[in-house]
Amino acid sequence: MKFLKLTMLFEFFLIAGLASGAAAAAGDFSRLGKDLTPWGAPKAGSPDGTIPAWDGGIQKAPASYDPKKGYASPFPDEKPLYTITAANYKQYEAKLTAGHIELLKRYPNYKINVYPSHRTHSLPQSQYDAIAKEGPNVKLTTDGNGFTGTKKSTVPFPFPQSGVEVYHNMVLRYRGGSYSRTIANFPVQANWSFTPAVWKEETQFYIHMDNPAENLGYYAMVSYLAPTSIAGDFALVQEPINKSAEARRAWAYNPGSRRVLRAPQIGFDSPMTGSDGLMTQDDYDGFNGSPERYDWKLVGKREMIIPYNNFKLTDKSLKYTDIVGKQNVNQDLVRYEVHRVYVLEATLKPGARHIYSKRVGLVDEDSFQVAHVDNYDGRGELWRSHEVFASYFYDCGCTWIAGDAQYDFQSGRYILSALANEQQPFVFGKQYKPDYFSPDNMKRLAK
């Protein structure tokens, strides 16, 4: 019943919350960079001043920034405005997700420290130019599973009018054109035991290629480093933009067989490698892959409390044991702010298969970064709650994740993933040759 009430509120914001973008609904590209941000969000803040106006976002790193030490905060001395706990959450319930409320009720150490809001997101000028130039020519496919009309823009739909348009903006949002990172992932058992899974990811997006293959969205290569049960495994993905025309192409290499095989299991609700069954393949990044198995509804836009500007979580002086808590992430390290978000509700299509019958996601109106997803089981009950800890990466010129956590309420376990505190700094903008992301090269790398 509580979720239904929240859904009714979301419907209200579809009318009231998006009213400020009435002209934008008609695709008024002349407003980009004027009263709207270069990607289509209102520059204006909230009427009460809680959410500030966008003033250009982060333009340069603070003087204290050293990539070997993490991403220094541009506002290191700020303190929480207030803290939400199980004792007072009803005061803030309208800005909390169903998952947040369940976490507050269930775990005594879980709390939400809310700080002043900062709209730090910005992109390179080349992206602003591409969004304005290419946007008028972008066309969604009839079934919504893809689009055409872009070569360099990472926001194909600056005025999204449907759930799948927000989805496509999220999947292809700017992350430096390419990146290489090594991350650690922690499936935490109910007794606080865990075996970290470590892997290296290398990804290159179509905007960072001179002559990308037709219909290519990105290449991704993953090499698994630990534990020994998966060390030496490789996975390769070639992701299309228009998934109506072709499906994801994926391959896997196993050192035991020394063979490269097609891997259709890398997608949808197959368990993610190294997650101990706590994440599906399409839980990665909040959402990923083809949207084809769900009906995606853009419920509206509203103000919500979400993880944001989590510079502290990137601090290289932190050990993983400082972050991995007994029942939940060390919430003293997580920063929350009030931001406007798109609310997406994905309902499993009749006849489609997936372990989640419904997914309710919050997507930041500025970065199109997923902030939170609540996943429901086949009975319609809240099963898993996924928090994504956004931060700004100076050497990328983008908003991305400093880590994320998915809580499984049925098993009492959770997984904390994408941490890099004890790993090497990320590398953005590397230029790869197309054949690097080929099955043959994956086999060579594995050997």
C-alpha cells in the first residue's frame, strides 16, 4: 500500500514536476545552454533553494587533487545537514525509496547523512556541441529497443518523453570515451564473511572511435584476477546501439578448457561472475543491456535523497575493511544529497523471463547516472535494493560511480562492488584499436 501511495505521488510529479520543461517536451533545442543545461535539464534550482541552480558544474579539479590519493572533495569541510535513522525517517519519507525505508527499519547501523546539494556534473564542450547538433536527428526504434542518428553524442534524448529514452541516455552516458579500471567486489555473507572478487575492465565507446562498426555502442573486455576459482577467466562484449537490429555479442574464455566460446549467458538475469548470486548481469551499473524484456514507464520527475558527490569513498587511504560493514556499507563514508531524478518503473512483459518482476529506478536529471533501484520478486515483494554511489571524476570530465551496494532482503546478505581504494588509478581516454576487442585477441591476452 505504501508503494502505491508513492506511485501516486510520482504520477503527480509527471504533471507538476515536469511542467517547467513544457517547451522542452516539444524538443526546443534552442534552449540548451540557456535556461536549460546543455543536456536538457532545467538550470534553475528548486523553489525552496534545497537544490541549487546549475552554474556550469565542476570545471577543474581542486588544488589538492592527486589521482594516486583518490578524488579530493571540492567541499571537504561540509558537515551533514541532518541524519535520517529508523527513529525519524517518517519526516523525510516522501524523498526516500521503499528500499531506503526497509534498510532503515532492518539494520541498526544504517543511516542516511544528508549534506548540502551541489550540481557538480559537467561534460566536455565537445559533448555539448554534439548533443545540440545530433539531437534533432535521433529517432527511437518502433519497439524502443534502440535508436539511430548519433555519432558523437552521449545524450541522444535531451528531452526524454518515455522510459526507454531515459534508459538509453543512461546506458551511453559519457565516461571519458574509454576507460580502464581494476575494481574489487565483496559479496558479504550474513555472518560478515566475504571473499573479494577482483577484475580489470577495459571499455571503449563508439564516440571514441574514428570509424566504429555499424550499430556499435561499445566494446568491453573483462579479465578476472581473484579469487582463484575465477582467476584467468575472460569475458568480451560487443554491445549494439540498436538492439532491435541485433543482440549483444559476447564471448568467454576459461583457462581450464583454453577455449573461447560464445556466451549468450552474459546478459539479463544470469548471475554476475564473482557476485555469489547477489547480482544479475543487468544489475551492473544499475541497469544495462537490452531493455526488451520490460515495459519502461517514465513515471515522472521528483526530488529525492540520493547518494551523490561521494568523493570520500574514492580515498586511497581507506582500506576495504573500512568500507565493508557487517550488515551494510559504512554509512559514515556515504554522502547523500537532494536532487531531481527521473523515476522509471519497469514491469516485466507478459511471457518474458526475468527474476525481477518489477524494477523502480531513480536516474539523476543531470548526469543520467542511476542513483537507486528497487527490485521486486515474482510475488511483487521488495527483494533487493541497489544503491549507486555517484561522484565526479576530474580526469574523465564525467559523473560516474565510486562504488555501489545491493542488499538482498530475503537472504540477509549484500554485495559491495566497484571499489578501487586499494587498486591503481583509473585510466580514461585511452585509444584502443578495434581488433583489441576481438575473440582472437582475448585468447592471446589470456595466454
